[in-house]
Amino acid sequence: MVVKILEESFSETDEKMLLLAILGNLEAVQKGVITIDEAEKFIFSPYIARKLTIKGCNKQIIKLVKKGCELEDINSLIPEKINQVLDELKKETLNLIDNYKTFDSSFWIETM
């Protein structure tokens, strides 16, 4: 499945979905379900950060993505800190999610 953001800029719903994806990636890495390398391919890469910047995404979300780009370095240099860093990133993500309105539409994906 390919998900593309077609709008010129991010809506609040897009940003909230992105935050949920970030949270899911962080949890999956912490539980060992995916590797940090895989999470980098999904979301934690400079490429994704650049694309989000171009689309006008919330700067705090871009900052989270950039912090996620550092996970491999943290894991290889100070592996005893990786769970603490993942917990901090998850907490930061949850705090950002809390700033968004409750999603009350029927579905977040529109059909054509």
C-alpha cells in the first residue's frame, strides 16, 4: 500500500496521523518488532524531514523525525540509553498528539 499526501500542505488530520505513525514506529522498535534501520526507512530519515518541511508540517513534528534519525547512533554508541531515549520520544509524541482536536470524521482515508 502506498500512502501519499496529495495536498499542498499538511492538515491537522495529516499531522495527527503522522504522529500516530511516529508513535507506532517508536513502540515497534522498542518491542523489537522492527529494527531501527526499518524505522528509518519508514519515517526517521533526513529525506522524510525535508519532505515534511517542504509540505509545511508542524516544526515540532519535524524535530521529532530528526531526533528519530539519531536512534541508530545512540544504539551503537550508548546502547544502554536506547530505551530511555525511545521512552522520551514516545512521551514527546504523545504530548504533541494531545494538542490536536479529536478526530470526528467517519474515515481518515477518502475513497475516490
